[in-house]
Amino acid sequence: MFSKILIANRGEIACRVIKTARRMGIKTVAVYSEADSAALHVEMADEKVLIGPAPSAQSYLVADRIIEACRRTGAQAVHPGYGFLSEKAEFCEALKANGITFIGPDVRAIAAMGDKIESKKLAHAAGVSTVPGYLGVIPDEDDAVRIAKDIGYPVMIKASAGGGGKGMRVAWNDEQAREGFRSARNEARSSFADDRVFVEKYIEQPRHIEIQVLGDAFGNTLYLGERECSIQRRHQKVIEEAPSPFIDPATRKAMGEQAVALAKAVEYKSAGTVEFIVDANRNFYFLEMNTRLQVEHPVTELVVGLDLVEQMIRVAAGEKLKLRQEDIELNGWSIEARVYAEDPTRGFLPSTGRLTRYVPPAEDAHTRVDTGVYDGGEISMFYDPMIAKLISRGADRNSAIHHMREALDKFQIRGVAHNISFLSALMNHSRFVEGRLTTNFIAEEFPDGFHGLSLDTDTNERLMAVAASVQRKVEERAATISGQMPGTRHKVAPDWVVRTGRTNHPCTVEAVDDGYDVVFGDKRFEVRSDWEIGQPLWTGTVNYRPLSIQLDRVGTGYRLIHAGAEMKAQVLTPRASHLAELMPVKLPPDMSKFLLSPMPGLLARVAVEVGQEVKAGQELAVVEAMKMENLLRAEQDGKVAKIHAAPGSSLAVDQIIIEFA
């Protein structure tokens, strides 16, 4: 067994590998860029090595610097995590040439399966069903359109070296095929240093289901059940679960056996994933094989009872698998939600900045948190916007959903925008609960984007009762402050008004032995909690129903967050509430004549000039953030009056790019 390994990655996956290595008694080496000098994985590792500037092309993607770090520290093996160099055959080859073990498959398997085009040819030759398409390299936009027409729209344009949803576009017509080819190739070049793309038929209403495989150097290969990964946005997975609510035992067996056959065809050893598209009739088609650990591997670990990172390390060290296929059983259900630094109400645009509060839910038998950040840490513009992976486990699917909802309610993130509200919306969506999933789920259920959640009347009233009880507790403390002059002591009144928006809700608040009774008209709410002033998470019961609420003081009021929805409430005296009704409403400034940057990022290009007439829908500029190109279009017809930012400029969110006459 190795005594020291280097993790050629960053963020949550680097931390994840370090945890297993530490449990196995293996020393770890972290590599880091200048932007990651204070990152969590650097703090967790036994040793650390600086490998370059912030851009990944100058640090995490430079194989020579990883190898040099191994030499300096004496690391015997490298775990690549996912992304970066994890599926680069030349990196595996370079490690081998330097006497360093790659914790993953051999060069042949990476080369054969890591290339999306070649892997499809191999799968077809092995008798695995594949999606119809053109597997040759496409040189230009005209050829992309011609091939797309031959296959028949809609088509999927994909980067050959792609992964993580990058370098993928769906085209429904010639114009989209041209634009998709250009964008996919640019993203592929930026993310993978490989701009080859191919085209295949886009199967409508599909499910994305993958099989986890595990092999050793002695010819033993197993499949560890499936993962349902159909909840995706822009081809990036958002929610994953194991097992799938759609797959029956016969289909699971057939998919598993095909996955194993494919793995054996390239003598695959280590953990890997074979991805399939599955239609409504459970016909499945090979999509690709990821020759690495998947982001969503924890759900398989929780239902199978295996540590996949440990298995990868043991196989790489030359050990034989101790399991047989008949030993693999699926127990319970697990769901993973990817928590991102992005604003779901602004088109899921990435967010960067410092985490002024970061308190994930406590880990227990039902909750696991894989994270690479900490309270006070920073979300950088240079890397993937993932903050954490939240994983729940239950005896069945409904139980796993319940535990996920509870954990999301308790996940506290401030300082950057995040997608907790959207994840809560998914967990509470009736179609998700029923398991009626496709890769078009988000597009179909949120066709106009996500605009936040509203609370039902009952939950709204319970939150107002909590707000009133919180204010009563604050008033009680104020009444006990020493040094108050006679005749001016602070008095605690029973009558209050909870003001939400422009609406007043009169109530009375009475202290009882174990909490407060709050009465709105003819409705009584028994609020019970051990919450103390200053705690950002309120947990307790309202009318004997458990409730977890994130509580922030905002000005003279409170912000209460529950089930992904947000309520802003002021708790005022009757006199103060009357005066509040007389206050004028401040209107926001008119910014309709400006194109604003929707996110912090780099202005990649400006597509218009001063004096140019533009039409609604016309391309105006491209902002690059977190390795993704974001195309900005005109919302209405107009004329360019002034360009405020030049290509190459670093932009803040809402910074003016173009001004219109």
C-alpha cells in the first residue's frame, strides 16, 4: 500500500480523497494555485505544493508541475479526482514514465473511452447499442449544418473531450447548429485544450442513467447499480439519485452487463462510469464512459456500502477486489443535490465572492456533506462554482427526499448567491416526488426560468408567528437591561403587528412556560423553541409541527428562509405600523437603456459598434465566467450610443457594458 499520495485537484473532491486517505493511514499532498493558497484542501493535506497562477491552464492542467510536486514530496501515486487531468491519457503516461502510479485506469482505457468519438466506435463494435450520429471530426460550421440535416433535427453538438456539461449544445435548426458548433468548439478549446466536436441525434424525453463499474488488474469487473441523473440544466447535472425510480431489475441487469462488457473490452481497472440515455420504453443507448470518479459517486457509496475512493486506491496498489457481483446489494435510497454559487433567479448566472456565513447542516446517518469551502472562504471566478454536494439517505425514496428537504432548510450560505432555493423547489415538486423525470424536466417545469418560491398560506402564517415570537424575546431581553431610569423602563407589550410587504397582520404574543402563543384573529399558534437571540437558525415547533428557519436581522425587520422561500417581515407596535403605511415607496432607477453584466466575469468580446442599429435578439457581447461563455442579446430594438467596457475587461455584476440611445 502507498504511504503517500498526491491529489491533482482542488475543491470538494480533493477534500473527499484526503478524508479516505487519512482513514487508511496514507499521507496526502495537496497542489494549489495562487488563487487557492487558503483553500480547504490545502489546509487538510499533510503537505502542500504551489503549482502556478490562478488560471487552471497555468496550474492544475500543467502535468509537468504535478510530476515535479510528486518528486519534491516523494508521493508514490496520484489521484486525479474529476475534471482537469483525470481523463488525459498523456498525463497517465507521463506519470508511468516517472515511476508514479496513477490511481485510475490504464492509458489504453483512458485513450479508448475518454475520447467521445472513439468510445462510441468501440461500443458499437462491441455490440453495445449507441445513439445514431456522425462520429467523425467536424471541421467547420457548414459541415456541422450539413451533417445535422443528414441526421435530422434536433441534434446534439458535443465536444469530443467534453465533460461536466461543457462544450454541449442542442440545435433545432441550421442557425442554432452554426451557433452551437462555434460555442461548443470555443468552450471545448478553453476547458479541455481540444476543440474537436461531433454530432449525434438528440433523443427527446430521455432519461440520463449511468452504471457504476469497478474493476481490478485480475480481470474482475463489477457493476454497482445505477444512478438517475436526469435532473439537468444546460446538460449539467443538478440532482442525482441511486437507485433510479424508473429502472426495473431486468433493465438494471441488462445495462450492468453491457457496462461490464464494455469495461472488459478495454481491460478497465479502477472505478468508472458508463452513461446511457434511456427512453420511455426502457430502451437504452450508450452515451459515453467516464474513466474517473464521478461527481455523484456518493449516492452509490451510500446504497452499496462501499468507499469508492478506497477501492480505487487499493486497486491501484495492486490489490484484488474482495467482492463478487452476487455480493452487491442496493440498500435504501440516496439523493445528491449540487449546491452552486449561482443565482437561479437571474438565469443561474455564476456568483463569486467571500462566504460571509457558511454553515452546512450537521452530518449524521441521513445527511452527508462533501465540500471544499469554509466559513470566510472565497468562491473564485477561475473555477467551477460548486460550493458543496449535499447527500441524503433514507430507507426508501420518500424518506431520502424528506431528509434532503430538512438538510436544505438548515444549509446557511451568505455572501454569494446560491441555488438552495431552486434545489428546495425541485425536492418539493410533485413531478419529482412521483419520479416522472427526463433530462428536459427543468426546461419543461421552469420554461420562463426560476423566479423564486412563494409560501402556502399555512406556512406563511407559521413563519409570521415565529417572527412575532422572536421579536417578543428581543423585547423581553431589552426589559432586563440594567441601569434604566425610574419611570422609563422598557415595557413588553402584548400587541404587535407583523408587516409583510405593505400588509399588516395584527397579533397578540403571550409568553408561556416553554415558548409563546401567538394569536392572529381567531388563529392561535403555539410556538415552541430553545432558540437564543443571535442564532441564525431557528428550530422548533409551531402547533407541534417541526420547523427549521434561517433567520437574519435585516434593518428593522427579519428575513426568514424556509423550504427555499423567503419572507421579509417587520414586527412593529400598532403605532409604528400605522406610520409605516404612510411611508412612500422608493422606485428603482430606470436601467432599460443599458446592457449590464449579469455576472462577474471577463468581457470576451463586444459584437456591436457605436452608432450601430440593433434588433431584439441580436448578439451584443459575450461574458466569460467560470469557464463558460455567456451570450448577451438585445432585449429590444435600439441604437448603440456608447460602449463602456472593452474586450478583456474584468466586469462586476451589473456593471454597464453598452449604453443605448
